[in-house]
Amino acid sequence: MLVTDFRDACSGQDLLNFLRQHNALVTESEVFHLVRQLDLNGDGRICYSEFLNALMPVDAAIRSSLISRGDCGLHEHLPHDCCFLLANLLMKEIEVNRELEVRRKVLFSRPDFKLLLAFRYLEEPSAGQVTPASLAEVSEAHNHHLTACDLELIFRRMDR
């Protein structure tokens, strides 16, 4: 169980304990980074709406189906196999963060990489921001087709 004291929010320590109970090899730093990533209101905890935002699939039909299942009782518990799958999903998020950090280090180690030039390359002309359309356009120019779902996932992760 992620939240143990009925605060209706999950702390980094709650998440760390949950993952370790499910044999995840994870550091405190990685878990607290994940909490910062998922914590949209900046209070250092993951509330239910932030939890939904992070875990719900992008597909609208699946989201609707999941929401229509209804609420559970206060003392109802998630089946063990569902807890295991949830822990695996959260660990995948952490693994993605690990991989992204490695790729960032490689990119930033290049003396010819300039952050402002990279931003300008990706930004919407004269908008001063990277948009789904501008990112899709740059990707297409390099023969990488991003679906609407891909773009939503990228911006869900980056637009915080």
C-alpha cells in the first residue's frame, strides 16, 4: 500500500518503501526525483489527481473505462499481483529517467552542443516555445514520425 496514514497523498518515503517492499533496486535520490516529476503542485507529495495523471494511459477510451470503474472502499486493498505490476510500472519510469540522464550527459559532454541553439532548432518560429507541432516537424525532417500519442507522452513528461 502506498499511502499508509490516510493523508490522501503519497510522499517520497511512501513510494520508496513501496518499491523496496516489491524488491526494486532504487535509490532515495531516484525516488525523490520521480516524486518531483509527478508532483504537479510542488508540495513534495503525489496526490490522487497527480497519481491519475501519471499512471493513466493516454488513450481516451481506456481512460474513460478506468474512470467509470468507480471508487473503492476505504479499507479495500489492491491485489498483490496488481501491486507488483504497479511497482514495475513505477520502476520503468525510474529506468527511463536513468537512461535519459545518461543521454543528457553524453549530449552535454560535446563541446559543440549549445543549449540555446538546440531550443531554437525545436521551437515554434517566433513563439519562443517548443510546441507539439514544432517538435513533430523537426522529427519528420529527420525521418522520425511521432504519433499524436507520442507527442502527448513527450509533453506530459516535459511540460511541467
